[in-house]
Amino acid sequence: MANYEALEDKLRDASETKILILDSGKLQFFYEHQEVLKQDEIFEGYDLVLIPGWVQEEYGHHPGKTEYVASIPIDILVLEESEDYPALIGYDEKRLMELFKFSAPHGEAQKFFNLLNKRDFLDWDDWIIQFYDEGFPIKETGAGRTTKKNAGEVSILTLCFLLLSHFPTQIHNIAIATGDFGLVKIRNNIEKNANEPKLNLGITLPARISFLSKDVTMFQAIKRGSLQVEGIPSLRPNDSSSIYLELFDDGTNAYRDHVLETTTFVEMCRNHQRYIMIY
């Protein structure tokens, strides 16, 4: 096992552990804007950073990002999907396959699992490796490189629910540092099915999984005073999906879930006491 034993050592007797799981897109954002978004402020609220093996695969060729990750000022562990994930579910391959299926609702992945179900996959070595080889669309990234679209996000969601199941009393919350809005809907669907017979994860609901999105990161920096509102447009050049609560003077609030214009987001940051950013 790659780092399961190290994770077990850290969490076995822990309580209230705050975990951040990093995806490659959000790492790109942190790396590009590290002069404005300081590492010690981004990571100060967490006890541990976890990186799935496939996310490391996506950034590992880039020396600058690799150095950035190495300089994160708290403990970091990389967890390998084929080596560490099975241990987190007691080597119950059937339930692990079901969790991967929920985390990867796109067509290529579902086709792979449909074919896998027709075989006696319990006797099929390295099915997780086969899944990452065959279950994702290929995306060209330039410079002769290709990536597996959605692979890192699938790894992250699967890992979140494995952690909450395996360490039911040791974790305070898990935040996903991501810019992929699609994870919200998938997370919600897994949560809805988490304790049903197919998954039987036995986790406390609602699941303690949140999102450190770009908007949440900037909003926090504005509240700390480490980012000025004038700097937001360069970090957020395009309108993007956001989820937030608008707070009213009578103590009520309104839930908002829509594409948020950057100009509106800037005004929200000027009056940050009136809002709670969720994504």
C-alpha cells in the first residue's frame, strides 16, 4: 500500500481532523495566483492535505506545481486508487465498485462497469487500473499530452466517502478544493445513496463534505483583508456558477444557485457580511 498505513497512523487516534482534498484545476488556480493567495492563509484551517494518485498524475509533469505542493505548510499524503482505496473499504471490491460507479456517472465509465459486471470481476486483478485506463474520455491538452477527463474528480469523490466511512469519528469535515461545479450534483447523489444496501457506507448524514471553490477562496480572502475587491476581476475573468446564501436583516435568508456575473460577485464582496458562500 502506498500511503494507507501513514493515513491510518495519523487518524487512528485523532478527532476533529479537518481535511482538504486538492484537485488539479484548483491547484492551477493556487499556483497561478500564489503572490496574492498566500499558502499560509489558504491552508491554515486544515490539518491534512490529501491528493489522489490520479490528481498527482495530472500535475506531476509540471515542476512549478510539484514544488508548490511540496511547499504546502501542513502534512500531505498521496493516496493511490488501486493500492490505498481498497483498504479504506475493508477490501470489499463489490462496494468499492459501486462507489466508483456513483462517482463516475459519465458514459465511458458506466460502459466499463456494465462490462465488468458481466465478468467475475472479484477474480480479475487490477480492475481499478483497468477502469482508469478505459473508463474516461481522452482530452488533448497540447504539447503532445493527454489527460483522462473527470478522472481526478472521480478519485476525489470516491476518496471523500471512503474516508467518512473508514474514519467515522476522527474527521470533522472534508473540503474539496475544486473548480468543477459538476461535483456538487454528484456529491449530493452519492450522499443520498450512501447508506443504502449497495454502498452501505454507514456514514453520518448529511455528509461532512464541503467545497473550497474559487469564489469561496476569494470571498474568504476578502474577509481576511488579504485580497482587495479591485483584484477580483483578474482572478475571476469570466462569469461562473456559484452557490450562496443571501442574508436579510430579519434573520431569514435566501438560497441562490446560478451563474454569477463577476461584477455582481465584486459587489457581494464589498458587502460580504450579507452573504455566505457555499460554492
